[in-house]
Amino acid sequence: MNNVLGVDIGGTKIRLAIVGQQGTLSFDETVPTKIPLYPYLEEQILRIIKHHPEVNAIGIGTHGFVDSINGKVIYATDILPGWTGTDLKKQLEAATGKRVEVDNDANCAALAEAKIGAARGNSRVVCLTLGTGLGGGIIWDGKLLSGGPHGGAAEIGHMVLYPNGVLCPCGRRGCYEQYVSGTALNRRIKEAGLTISSHELFEVAATNPHAMQLVKEFTADLAQGISSLQAIFDMEVVVIGGGVSEAAPLWWDQFMQQLEPLLLNPLSVKVAEFGNEAGVLGAALLLEGTELR
């Protein structure tokens, strides 16, 4: 990996960084997400390449279901209107003359953590990103599990945790992300009648029994999902990242108490090593291939 432009596309902002050896960033910029997205994205990438001719390839991590072989967005929610069906690899390669690789943003984060981050040296890894939603990425015997006929492989956030539970934007009820994401925490807080933020929830839990109950429910649900994932993948390591993980010191002990009785086998659980950098680093690593070295 050398002089690859890593691009991390989210609903509100796009991060673009030139990634060099060992994950060093020689250029790093964040711009707001604008709709229609594709022409705007192409404009930003061409601008950077013009000023940084050393860029030799482009890796992109994006919200949505992605056909990683063909680099096409199969499905994206209304977070990115009009993004569904975008033939991203084909269009950008034609526009830039550079090799382009595309995958789901959570898969990119998992790749970064498995190759050069908290899970390096392990061949079976599950990465959970607890942000606005719940993203997931899986490293299976050293290879990133991605794509699928509908671009939906490793969509951990849409495992059903509670049948007939809370309605998810995907149209189904009870999805995992409706219980362990930042959005889920805010919903729980509102339903409990508390007037605090999700970060404040963890801060006041030690002295507020209502907040402590919400933390117990959150950590129990997170543990339950990981227990089910272990039964499927028998992973060596789980890495937990995303915005909610920034408060991990405040809820980690409670979480581990909930998790330990549910484990089939010993399991290492770690907080992600990379924060906001995981997306651009993983996107750049797509150019090395998805097999761990």
C-alpha cells in the first residue's frame, strides 16, 4: 500500500486521505456529503489527484450493500439518496485512469483492524462498528467476507435480535442495530424519559438507577449478538469500534460480565485501535487485496 487515495463515504461527510506505507497519511481532508453524490465525489477526487499526482490508485468504502467484485453499489438507504445502482468502479476508473476498488465501509474498517490494527495476526475476526447504525465486517480464514449475490454479506446489523421488535429502516423488525447502535441508545433514553445524551448515559449510570438499567440492557443485547456470532464463526477476536466505543471505559466491565456466561469458547474482545481513520485506511488496503498477509 503506497500513495493510495482512501475514501470513506458517510451520510454527512466524506473523508479522503492519501495513505502510504504502514498506514501513514500524507494528505487528509474531510468534505461534506452533497447530493447528487457521484458527480460531486468525482469532482473531489479529480481535484485531489490534480494536486497530488503521486496517487496511483483509489480505494472507496461506502455506506450500503456493495458488489465488491464489480465495484457497484447494489443498495443504499435514504441516507444517500440516488446512490443505489451507482457503477462506482467503472465510472471512476474511466474518469481518473486509476485502478479503483470499492467495498462496504464497515468491511473496510474490519480490514484495517485485522491487517494493521487491534486484531492483526489473527485469521478469524469479527468487527462491529457501533455508530449511527451497526456496521459489521468479518475476516474468515484470513479473507474479508464481502459481496454476495446482493452485496449483503456480513450485514451483522440486520441479524434479527428480537422477532417482532423495533421497526428498522430496512423494513423488518427487531434488527440488531435497533438495540446496540447510537440511534438505539437515543431511542431507549427517550423512551425512559431521560433528558441526556448517549454519552452522558454512561457517565451518570453509576449514580442514576434508570440510566444503569439502560446500560445493562444495551450491554446484554450487545453480548447476546456476539454470542450468536461466535456460534457461527468461532472467531478468535471481536473488535468493537464506532462512536459508541469511545465511551467503552464506562461500560466495558458491565458488558464483559454479560458476555462471559454466554460464550461457547474463550474469546478475545478488544476496542478498535483506529477511530475515524479506520474507514480510509481500510479503503486503501482494498488495493492490496482482501487476504491477510
